[in-house]
Amino acid sequence: MCEPCSEFRVEKPFLSSAASQSGELDILCRPGRLLSTCPRLRNIEWDLSQLPVFEKNFYLEHPDVAARSEEDADRWRREKGIKIEGSGVPKPVYTFEEASMPDYVLTEVMKCGFASPTPIQAQGWPMALLGRDMIGISRTGSGKTLAFLLPGMIHINAQPYLQPGDGPIVLVLAPTRELAVQIKEECDKFGRSSDIKNTCVYGGAPKRQQADELRRGVEIVIATPGRLIDFLENGTTNLRRVTYLVLDEADRMLDMGFEPQLRKIVSQIRPDRQTLMWSATWPPEVRQMADDFLKDYYQVTVGSLELAANKDITQYVEVVQDMDKYNRLLQFLQQHGVEKTLVFVETKKGCDTLARSLQHDNYPARCIHGDKSQDERDWVLKDFRAGKCPLLVATDVAARGLDIKDIVFVVNFDFPGNLPDYVHRIGRCGRAGQQGTSLSFFTAKSAKLATGLIKLLQDANQKIPPDLAQFQGMGGPSGGAGGVYGRYRRR
């Protein structure tokens, strides 16, 4: 709690729905100021001459890479759809051996059975290992987590050991609990051999265990913004040792209204840090934040900056009435079976209602949303990942960062309110080169999205439903309404 305030209160009206679902809360002081902007956490005036010097350039160019001509490198980038910006851009690596990573990292990579680096890893690893700031723009499921984690672990092993009272060396900020937990799982897997400790802090879970781990000292902290600020204001941890900062899903964090928290957190980190920003899209707001947080950076873009759907996904769009959606969903499940199916709805109430209705009709459905406890969400996701519960109903807490590679079907029971969310939702299937199928129910409430949706379908060589064309050029209220509540019934 900040001074001079003696009380605080939680104001629900100030929450965006996405932030609420992520478990983050905007806590207001009595005068109505955001706690995260109260004077307890002040901007630090850094004197670089008084700070310890640290190493951040660890790249050793492999002889095969050095022998490769720039023309060959440019040809490879064109084949992979990679665009680069910045001065002194390193050539990509084609194999894990060419990345010149230490044996303790390479051994863990080989255990996973990967054949070769993904395009974002092949170009991103040399950039990150050189110690320069960088921006990576790539669709979800492209391997970006390892693109920033492995160089981060090499960075850690080159720094002095943590001392009592030290905060982390690497900080990874993520928009949702689910994404933060998945990043931690990768940290556990690849940091084990070098004894790198990590912890994950996020809202919606008890603070005591998270606080204890921070106090004991960890090299990597993966955090959602709100919970991290709580710990910073309470003095549980500090960011004075952070020299490697990652902003994952930056566009999503801005969508969820976390920009003030991000700026407050970054103000607590030394300005000569290495910063890596990752985003699936490149809107003006993200560009502005990049210009403010990064210096002399590289930018690597895999694919087009224009919004595009994964061509490995067969997309079906049906124009329906709200009252017909449940019956059509049942028909789809009867026709295709329940084989790792993710169903998106807009609201928490709609999520619970649809799951109960499916259970009533003898389908093994479970659901997750922001009002579920973290333990329940973890349990449901674990069973969904293992195939024990093959039908999952979810709000947009599962739209990004849900790295389950074998999802077969995605259903947009409620069409999302914008097309980027549509692309991210259906992108939960068709990952890592696999094929996927999406079914989206489109109603008149989403009429203003029809023109853009038709272009997305055309660009991905998908069939355009004739009924959808009638909405082209129409305005109207935002799409993705919650549908019909009460029990969904067959018609």
C-alpha cells in the first residue's frame, strides 16, 4: 500500500475484460490514483558510471556461417519470408550446431528432438547473442520462446552469482497467467542442466509462495505486470540486477491496458540492459513503445506485417442466428467427433453456460475463464493437454500463448470483436506445421468485420460463404456478443 494513503479499494469498473480475465487487478488508492503510479515506486535516476559493467555479447560465428555469402543469406531469408532491419545484421544459422551455443544448452535442445531451428530462431539467436536490443515479429507457435530463453540463459551464466537481496538477472513479462506458466515450463526444461533457478509470479494465486521464492533469489522471473508491481512496491524483490529484459506478446499487453504498468516496471531497470520485444502484430502503439524502450535495435519479421491467417488451417465460417449456434455446434461435434477441440466464447457467464449444456448432452466439456481459480485452470489445462478432457470451452484467456500443439479443431461460438483476435484464436490449431480446422459462427452483430474477414479468407485460399458477402461494407455494433444465456438447448 502506498503512502500517504491508509486505505485502498478495488474498482472493477476500471478493469478491461481482458485484464480481468488474466487475473490482474487495478488497485486504486483512496483519491482514485492507480496504485502502480503511486509515489512508493519512484522512477530511478540511473548513474551508469556507478553501475557494474556486465557482459552481453556472446556470439561466436560458426565457420560455416562465416563462409556463407550475404547473397546466400538473403536468398534464405526470402525463402522463409523473413525481413530484417537494422545495421550489422548477423547472418542466420541453419542448424543448432551453427548457433555456437554451449554444450549444456545444445544437449537440452537435442533431447527435444528438434530437427532444425525455426526461422525466428535461426535469425533471432545470433541477434540476441550479440547483445543488441531486438524486436521479433512472428505469429504464435513459431518458436519464439526458445528464441529469447536460450540466449537469456547464456547471458545469466556469464554474470556474477546472485548475492543475498539481489533480484533477477532476466525478467520476462507476459500478458496472461497461462503464457507465463508455459514460459516457466520451458525455463524448467532448459535451465535444469545449468542450475538456473526461476519463478513465475501472476495474479489470481496466493502471494506467499511466490514471495518466498523471490526472497530466496532466482535468476529468471516470469511475471504478469500487476503482480510484479505488487512485489516491487512491497520491497519483496527489486530489478537492479536485471540486464536482460523480455516483453513477450507486447501487442497483447497493450490491448489489455498494461502500458502504464510496463513503463513503471521498465523505469526500475538499468537503461543499458539488453531488451527484446516480441509481438505477433506491429500496431503503432507497439512501435512507439519499442522506440521508448529499445536502442539501436534489430528488427526481424517472419511473414507479412499484414494480418494473415495460418494457411495450414481450413477455415469454415457460417452465418447464423444466435439461437441456432448451439444446435450447429452439436452437429459439428457429431460429424467430426470430439478430438482436442477448443471452443471460444466471449463472456465468463457464457463460458460456464455452454460447458454445462454440453455436459448435459453427454459431451466431456470443461471450461476456463478469469474467475476460475488458478489451481482449477491449471488442472483443466493439464487434462486438456493430456487428452483426458478433449473439449475445452474458454474465453480469450486461451486465445494467445496456449502452446498445445495437437489441437485439431477451434470453434468460435461467439465471433470475436476484432480480426486480430480471430487470427489468434484459430491459430491455436494448425501449429508447428500440423493441419487444423476452424469453425466460426458469424452473426449480424459482427457485420462491420465482414469485409476484413472475407479478405483474410481469400488470402488464405479459403471458401467464402455466400451469406457472408451480404454484410460487406456494412457498419454496425461491434461483434462477438455473448449469445443466448440460460441453458443452450437443441432446437
